[in-house]
Amino acid sequence: MLRDVHASVSDVVGVAHEPIDPTDLHIVTGAFGYSGKRIAAQLLQRRVRVRTLTNSLHRPNPFGNDIEVHPLDFNHPEALANSLRGASVLYNTYWVRFNHPGFTHAEAVANTRTLFDAAQRANVGRIVHVSITNPDEHSPLEYFRDKARLERALVESGLPHSILRPAVLFGDEDILVNNIAWALRHLPVFAIFGSGEYRLQPIHVDDFAALAVKEGQRQEDIVIDAVGPETFSYRELVERLAAAIRKHRPIISVSPSLGYVIVTAIGRLIGDVVLTRDEIKGLMADLLVTNSPPVGSTKLTEWAKANADSLGRHYASELARRTNRDRSRTGRD
């Protein structure tokens, strides 16, 4: 059974974090991706040895020779274990957002279990694992159900761990916040599902990365709701972004089923999966909000104002990130 220990702000910020030993090996899955890139950058600032395990060996490498690059090879568990051997900390950001002909949640669960098994064999010192707010093994929503199963698998592995549960990440290159702004720039009206009063607690990706690096130094097992300092209703989030980029649009309420038809049609036009049915259901079920105190300090409202000129200028494509590893934006203005 998962020992569900949630940290307060003082728990996270107040923990004494000794300087990282520069001889330590820290491994990040997906250091060329969104959150993994920020975790790797913060580790390099601490002048430690960093290695990434990645499926994107040909993706642009922003770090050059500063990090080691190994394949994230789930089909060869022994080779995977060898790539993990000697690691003080493994930061696991690997996951898939939705099912697709090229990747599925079931495969991601199996692959993550393989990663945990390899980490056991390699005697990895600690795992910092990215989960989601409100995971539940009995959830009808596959994403939240599978994240809960993986949390249990990590606990049962016996590996020392921190489990981080972010709601929504925002910042440069994010998906959700950027694409809301993109829609506000390009569509005459903005449709929300139902009342729009369901809530979310976004955390800036750099705050999240800093938390992950700090948790790599913790000794005890812990679960942390990784949420930011502001809580919004979905309607309020759209209104705040519209104000920040100075694109005020009529906000209309539609049924979830009609909303799904609309986002699916937009997705077909731009070649992406904008939102899935399960994501809409999870959002409307208030699964992206918690009762935990914030662990991030960056306010989305202030960040959006500071980045108003660039926010939403280009559509950020999830499928491009997954299927074309050389780019993540469609270039649609």
C-alpha cells in the first residue's frame, strides 16, 4: 500500500540540501524533452555528471557534450540496466499522454515497469518519478488509473523514491497553456466544456525541475503534490490568458460531447490530438486540483503577462513531439 505522505511548503523548501557530489551520476529520462530538459539543465548548474536515456537520439541536443546520451531501450532490459548502473538518482519523466497507433498507455506502463526493474538490478540510489495529481487505481480514466499502478509498482520495488504529482506544467514550450492562447488568437469564440468552474493548479516547469532536483537529495520516501501558487477555474484561466495576450473572445459553454467534436475537428485540421475524452473528463472531475499547499512560486498570471508577445503565436503539437522528434511546433501562426 502506498504510504501517501504529502509535503508542505516547509517540507520541500526547508529540507537541507547538501551540494551534490560532482562525482555522482544523475540520469534523466528524456532530457531533450519538456520537463526532462529543465531537470538536466538544473543538474548541470550543480556541476554533476548527467546522462540521459532517450528514444530521441537524433533530436536536437541543447547540451552538446555536457551530458552523456544512451538509448532508452526497453526491448533490451540488461542493456538498460547497464545504462543505469552507478546512478545516484534516476529522474523518470517517461510517459505518453494518450493512446495512438504508435504508442499506448499499456505500453508505457509495461515500459516503466521494465525501467523500475532495471533500476533495481543496477542498484540505482533513488528514483524521482513524475506522476499526476489524484491518481487512483480504481479510476475509470486510464491515465489516472495507470499512474496509480505505477506509483504502487515503484513503492513495491523497494527503491528509495520521491513521487511528484504535477497537475499542469506551464512555461516555454508547454502544450495546454500555449494552445489555449493559440486558440484565443485564431478563433472567433472560445468554447469551454460545461460551466468551466472545474479547477486546476498549474506549476511552472522550472519550479517543477527545481523540486525534482531537490528531491534527488532527500533520504526518505515521499509523495508531493507538485502544484503552483494559483488555483484557477478553467473559465478563469481562459479569461486571464485572453487578458494577458489582449485577445478578448466570447467564451461560450458547450456540452462535453459537443466540445469533444470541436477539438477533434480542430485536431484533424492541424494534425494533432488537441484533447482526449478522458482528459476532458479528468479536467471536469476536478482531478487537476488538490488541497495541498503550493510548492512552486511562479505565478502563471505574471508569467503570461511577461511572455504575452510570444505566448500562443505557434501551435504546440503533441504528436510532433512524439512522432517527429526533430520539432514540436507545427509552425502554424
